[in-house]
Amino acid sequence: MKVLFLIYHGFSETNGISKKIYYQVDALKNCALDVRTCYLLESDRNKYRMIDNNILRDYGQGVSSKILKRVEFNSIADYVIREEIRFVYIRSDHNANPFTINMVKKMHKANIRVVMEIPTYPYDNEYSSFYGKIILFIDKCFRKTFAKYLYRIITFSDYKSIFGTPTIQISNGIDFRKIKLKQNINDTSHELHLIGVAEIHYWHGFDRLVQGLVDYYKGNPVYKVFFHIVGNFFGERESNDIVPLISRHHLEPYIILHGAKHGGDLDLLFEQSDMAIGSLARHRSGITNIKTLKNREYAARGLSFIYSEQDSDFENKAYILKVPADESPININKIIDFHKRLKLNPSEIRNSILSLSWEAQMDKVLKAIEK
């Protein structure tokens, strides 16, 4: 069966979303499907709509190219129909509008099964800037109409229906071949190294951990705790929640801002770390239940980790430390005590999630669309 995996943006080697999409596409290919990937490419100031390595549409340069990439979707629908693609997997960009509706409507009329993945739901509270609220307003006006032409919506939540369309509930998956298992078990008798990897949004709540470290170091402890923040801040809000705290309390030796890392550099940071930090403030965006990719990547690395949401794949795991879904500073002493009691090694942690491969998750989608 021919499949089109459609995203509305480009790829970046340091971006976790890009890595996830590569994993999903590979998983579909491993299910013996003919998979093509549609994405945007910006090169030499030109903007292109691509199918794998081939140009589907050249949008040119300047203002017109910025408009066209947001409104021109007929080329995608025409390609899908012409190539007799039977299944289209869309990753939502919260961009329901008359132009995207027209695209999925044409596919629907051609008896093509179109599903759309909504990575986080609900997502309305993720928008705070003026421009973001305009984007959200447009999406709110049209998303139920858009959803009418979808066969199913893919969700990592427990919702059985979204925007009036039935869901397929899956977990974020793992490509175990691409994620290196932690090899070293470090000496933590005198210090503990924590790592948080993300494009840092306010709902990651890293500021809660930083405030916890502020409180912890006020007592001049002998036992040292370090926090390695790996990734770029999404915006000024996130930076202002964290950087001034570090500076004001002179915690630069203990809270290290590494910026975005990938490949061997990222592997090395994981080797130096003893425990990982997941999302600590999903409640800020109105989310209670979610199955984040980051939690699964930490477990695949073989690290214990902390989070505050509800994640049914991990709730009862011995290597998980849950913290309250509120605005309280994270209690650093509880982290230290938890890690001292932990008996599992990296291989045991990784082996506990072998059922969460991307092949297994994509197979759930395929079985649902073949009914």
C-alpha cells in the first residue's frame, strides 16, 4: 500500500520532532509499506514543497512564497490522487483553514483514508502570544469542519473522540536502533547529575526544578546536585523564567545550559547523567494525560526520570518519580533519596518498554484503518 506522511514544516537534525517523524516513517516502511514524505524545504531563500528528494511545488522567494506555503495544498491532494495513494498520515500543525479543508475534502472524495496525529491535546493553552492567538482563533473556527473529512484522529491521550471524529489511541514510540543505551553507572556517592532535554517550553516546567535547586543550595549542602539543560529556549518567557534565577543565586556551577545537542555530543551528556527530567508542568497547558516521546526516550536510554502528568505506560514503574502537578518547587532531597533507593540498571529499564517500539504503535494505526 502507498502511504503519504505529510508535515507542514521542514526538518532539523537537532529537533526532537524531526527525529520522531523519521522514526515513524521508518516504522511504516518496516511494515512493508511504500511510504513517501511530504515536507517544506527552504534552500537558497527559495521555498519548496517536497516529496522525499523531489520538488512537488516551487514557491519561489519573497512574500509570495511565505503566503503560498500556507495556502497552496492542491498540489498535495492532486499528487495523492494521481499516485493512487490509499492512506495519508498528517501531523497536525493546528492549521485548520479553508485551504487545508479543501485538501482533505478532495482526498476524502477520492476514498483515501486520511488520519491526522494531534501530538498534544488539548492544545489551546499552548498559545499565549498575540500572533499565536490569531493562529489558534482560525484553527478553532475550522477544525471541526476539517475533522469531518478525516477517517480517524491519532492521539497520545485517552480521548475516544476529538472534534467529533473517533480517535486511534497510541503511545509515542521508540526506534531502539537509533537510541544508545547508557553504558556507565556513575559514582553518585558525592554528587548527582540530572539532565533535561527539550526545546524548552513553559509547560516543561524546568523552572520548578531550578527553583528547587535555589532552595536546596541555600542550605550549603555537602552533596552536590547538577542540572544539565540541553536544548534551546522556545522564547523569552522560558528564558526569563530560568536564566535570571540561575544568575541571581549564582548557580552557574550547578545548572549548566548546554544549548541544543545531538549525536555523539548528546550521548556523552547522557553518559555523564544519572537521572532525567521529563515535563514538570503540563498542567500549565491544561493537559492531564499524555504519553510524551521524551519519557520513552529516557527509558530507552536506561535512565530513571521524573514527570508530573499522567502517563499510563509508566505510572507503576519502579524507576519513576512522580511530582505534584502544581507550581511548587521540586524537592531536591526527595530526588536524592529516590535515586539512592533505585536498584534497576539501564538494561532493565530499557527492557521494560520493548512493547513501545514505533513498529508496534504504527501497526495499531494500520489495523485500525484496515477495518
